[in-house]
Amino acid sequence: MTAVLVLAVARIPLGFAMAIVGTIGFAALRGPIAAVETVGQLILDFSMSYTFAVLPMFVLMGAFVHRSALSKDLYEASYAWLGHFRGGLSMATVAASAGFGAACGSSVATAATMGRVALPSMRRFGYDPGLAAGTIAAGGTLGILIPPSMSLVVYGFLTQQDIGRLFIAGIVPALITVVLYFCVVAIVTRLKPQAGPPGPRTAWADRFRKLGKVYGVLLLFVLVLGGIYFGVFTPNEAGGVGAVGACLIAISRRHLNWQAFVDSLIEAARTTSMVFSVAFGAVILSNFVTVAGLPETIA
């Protein structure tokens, strides 16, 4: 593990660092030729898994959602319902991050996107910079829990767990986390009112009008998770349905032309390749650790 950390500090990508250490370890145990054969067979067996196809489908769904510019509408809808409370903009950011994470599946993309959307508004209303930055950072982590989470997909691959059950299991913890974030914002703004001043109250008609603009996120979430829960789709099929649904939403919002479609495919391919490299490296390293008997030695 020290060698992996050294390679990571040397700016070698984590997946390659784990693969290099695992391959060298196999070479030391079995010889270089056997090491190459073992590593190749591990990668082939892992990549031939049928469930492995679920990851690029959900990544592609997230790419289409990002192109559809739903993040701004999600934020405006959340602000319409929560903005008049003290700390309401922070609460709206958390709620919008949860909604975007449910359609995107990436915590990094959620934090980056909501930062561009929410931070200017919080600055305009005089929010404390620490509260604003903390809200965006905390809200971004919801993408890890809320299905379809790429982290849950990778965890399911590496631990041989049912991905559909992992998705369902992530819903309640995610909702609890959202409520806890709301409570933290409420406590902070109660102790320090100037940190999150309330905004103007939105009329009920405007609240429902803005809510109607984000029906696509709710539809995708219910379609994908409901299909898995009730046994209509396998996780792989749900990923395909979600990707097609996100593509149709982007087209209906007139945010997806041919060039944007190609860019979404390229973006999804890059993200998938990055995640696959980490997964392959982890498989190689974990198999070497097992073959070398390190768990028994440590025990």
C-alpha cells in the first residue's frame, strides 16, 4: 500500500498505480510471464461481466442531464419554496443538489454544477462565504448516496453486491442527510442571522410553475428506481432507459443538437474510462493481496 501512495504522490493516476503494484507483485510471486497472463485474465473476466454495462449507461444519463441545463431550474424551484426562510438559499442549494444528484449520479459534477448556479445568488444576497461554500460542498456529496450513484455502482462491482438493492438502500440515508443539512443551516442562521438572510417570498402560483419545469428529474428518478424496485427493469436496463429518457428531456428542452450529443458521448466515454481504470486497478491489487496471503499475515 505504501508503494501505491508513493505512485499516487508522483501524480500517477490511482488506477494505474494500483495496477502497477499488483502486476509487479504477481511478477515477484509467479514470474513476469505468469503475471501478464494473470492480469490480462483478471481484466478480461471483470470486463466481460454483464452488470458492468450499467456504469456507462448511468454516466451517459448524467451527461445528457448536464446538457439539458436542469440545474438552474432545479435551483430556482427549490428557491421558490425555501428562499423566504432564514438560510433559505443554502437549503435550496442542498435540495437542488439532491435533485441534480438523483439525475446525474456524480458528486463531483453535482458540486461543480451547483457551485456555478448557486454561489452567485448567495453572494448577491449577502450570505456568509463560509456558509455558502460549505453548503455547496456538502450538497455535492449527496451524489454519492442518491441513486443512481456511480460510487454505489463501483462498490457493487468490487464487492459483488446487487446494484439494484444498493440503489434502494441509498434513498433513506440520502433523505436523512438532506434533513440534517437543513437542520445545520437552520441552527447556523439562528445563531448568526446575518450569515443567511431570508429572501423575498414567492407567490404560490410561481412556486408550482417553477416546480413544473423540473418534472423531468422526478420522472427519471421514479422511472429508474421504481423500475428496479418493482422488478420491471434490471439495473442495466434501467440505466439504458434512464439514458434514453435524459436524452429525450434534453431534446425537448432544446439543449441537445448533434454536436452536443457527440460531446455527451465523448464525455461519458472519458468518465467511464477513468472509473474503469480505477476498478481494474483495484481488482488487480486486491487479487495480489489475496494470493500473497497478506490478510492472513496481518490477522
